Amino acid sequence: MFKRLLLIIVFLLFSVNCFAADYWIYIRTYDRTETELLGTGRSKKGDIVQILPCNEQNIPSETEKKEWAIIKMSNLSTKDIAKYTSPWREEIAKNEYENKAYRRYKLDVDTLKIKVGLDETLKNKSIIDKNLSLKTNSNLITYAMDNLKYLALVKPVKQIDNTLVPYLHAEVVSTINKTGEDYNTLTLWEDAKDGDLVTGTRQETAECYNDDGVLDDRLGIDGSTTNSTYYMKVTVPIVERHDGTAGSGFCITPSGYISNNGGVIMLVDTYSVLEWVEITGWQGQYGGSYDGVSCSNNLQCTVRNCLIHDDIDTTTTANIRGISLANNHTITNNIIYNIGDEGIKQTENNSISKYIYNNTVYNYNEDNGGATGIYGAGSGDVIKNNLVIAGTNGGNCFSFNGGSHNYNASSDATATGTNSLDSGDASPPNTSDFESVTGGSEDLHLSSGAVEINKGFDLGTIANIDIDNRDRNAKGDIWDIGADEEATGTGVSFTPIIIIY
């Protein structure tokens, strides 16, 4: 209570003229070329990175003041904000889009004489409208030429320097959404930290807190050069994590509509990691797909221990999914429920391995459109230890197209495969296996008598940390099916342990 009161006092001292109808606008004032890519996911000179309400939650930090020009603007509508921050994406086929640049519009920062730092002078949006223009192909050519200069001149020098004076692996931790944070939002963190992480020998981590309440944000991790050592990671400190139920930890609830074929969180860069985040209350518009988390065609991203639930679907023409993934991603120990369409959907029909382990999905297919709880499109899918129980509108719990699928559990007959449980068993999975399915207070931990207890497969360390941060291997008996490892079961009781990834 004292911390909240102190934050309000600091805010009032910071800017007595900042009202709810005003916004902070974060503007990139220079081109950035530090990447092996063409930079479609990196902000450039004149890009409006983010627009935040001018309130106590979004006081610009000292770190932010050194990264962007931050100006205060009035009279912005939701349509204005969507326009100014929209990416440049073009449809190349039905419901298939190509990213051209980070933003569709650019602001003439030279004419406006905008510089890095904070400007609290209240401005009218007409200033932006008069100096905003659509990007053209000539802008893309300039970005590409700058990128070639980096690859030919700057990167080789850095690589030689790294060889002469080897750098140790360095994790750079930034705080989000707390008193005294580095960045107010994940969007700002990603925009400040992306780049050639491999040559820069940086592993960038965002630690998310719920001190400032629910975060209204969306995140796209895109535009960096990464590998298995140097990558982007979003996590939540142990004391800030959810306990597997809604409202118990750090949470993202984005306002407005998600862009066509987008997600609240989009993992594009290889080896990106997302863990311990609650996502709820997103919505799509028109046709297309709108995901809680979307993992693109790039390889080896990880989504683990997240709580994804209760989208706001305003149209049945939209495809709302909990998690979508394409090639070679690992999805483990997530709880997903009350979703318009698929809980987890693997979209690529190929032999590349994708790993879906120990997830719990309940009450998917709310739009009654024939969606599946967990959908595996490829022959390379490896789907084990997952629990899917249909809700009001049914729909198949599982759909497989070859691959490896066993030790799963379903409330219908679709959990085919060795050692799986389905409605044909004497004690089939059903909602009584959960602690509670009461609307608004769902608790999808396993009840003490659940049939999934001790019916899973030991996967070693790839999925051993359950939704309560417990190590399944410490229990002393067989793994359970689903995201929760029931604390007592029929084996040796065990207590939660602290695991830091």
C-alpha cells in the first residue's frame, strides 16, 4: 500500500500537467543496422515505436529517455494510435502476409527537430499528421544498403575484436512493469535490445513484474540475429509468477484488436523463450488468425509454463488460438482454456520435429467451428503427456497427422497412441479431474484422484518443471499427464523447489 502511495506521489511530482487524455509517444530518431537481416523487425528513423497513456503506470524511465525521443501528445483516437504504430505488411496470398518494415509510416524527425530525450510540452496530433508519410520501396532500398554496409564493414571488425579479446556469455537483465523499471513495456524493451546478439555476445532477458498492475501491451520478438547462446527471453521472477490460476501473477491484457494473422506475443527470432506469463482478454477482427502466442516459421523457440485463457472473440470469422507454432518449436507445461478455436495448433505439414509436451487444454472451440484442442499437422510432431478435456461445444480433443503421439489423455476417443487415456477407458478423463471448472474461477490443477496421475512418460529435463514450478523428477514416481504434477498422487510426496532457468 505504501509503495503504491509513493508511486502516485512521484507521478504527481513528475508531471502535474499530464492527464489521462494525453499520451507519451516514443519515436526512433536514427536508423539502426546492426543485424544480419534486412531489418523488417527493427525500428528505423522516424518510426513511432509505441504510444502509451500518460498515467502513473507509464512514467518514462531514465533508460527510456536515453533511447527514444519521447513527446507528449493530446487528442489521439484509437484509430490514430493503430495507424501510427501499424507495421508494413502486405498480403501475398489469402491470409498470408509478408513483413516489409517495422512501421508503415515514418515521421519527419528532422523537420520537427525531434531529439532523443523527454519533451513534456503538450503537442497536438496535427503536428504528426502534417509530418507523417507512407514508406516507399526507396526506404526499403536504403535499409538494405545500410544493412550491407554493416555486414561488410562493421561486423567483420567486431568479429576480429571478439577473436582477439574473447567475451564471456553475458545475460543482460532488464526489468519491466515495476517501480523503477528499465522499460514500461515489453515492446520498448525488445525495440531497445534487438540487433546482432551473436556478434554482440548478448543474451537479453526481460524480467516482468506485476507491481504496476496488468500490462496493456503486445510483443513481437523480431529483427535480431540469434543462436542457442545469444537470444531474447521473457520471464517472470519467482515471486511474481502465476500459480496456475488467473490473476495470480504477471499478466498481459492487450486493448484493441490484434492485427490479422498476429498474436499478443509473436516469436519470430530463432531461440526466443517465453515463460511464466499470463495472457488473457485479446480479440481479433474480421477473418484471419489471432493467437495468444504465435511462433513463426523460424526454428527452436520455446513457450513454457504460461497461462493463456479467455479471449474476447467478437466475430466467428476470426480464428482464435491459444498457441500456434510452425517448425521445430517446443511447447511445454502451459495451461490453456476458454479459447474460441484451437488450444494449440501446429500448422506445418512436414517432417520437421515439433515438441508439444505436458500441456493442459480445456474448453476450446467456443465458437463451435469444429476446432481441435491440440492439432498436429505434421508427420514430425512429437506430442506426449498432454491433457485435453472438451468444454461446452466439444470438438475433437486431438487431431494427428502421423508423428509420435502417446501418453496423452482426452475426454473423447481421440487420444490415440500407446499408453494414452480416452473415453474408451474404464476411468476416462473428465472435468472432475480438475480442482475446479467454475466459470471465472477455473483451477485446472489435477484433483487428488485424477486418472492422469502417474500415467505420463518421463521426458527428462525438457519438460520437468510443472506449472507450479515443481520438479517432476523430485516426486519419486511416474510423471503425471498435463501441465500440473499433482503434489501427492500415489507416490512419494514432495515440496515445491525453486528452479531458475
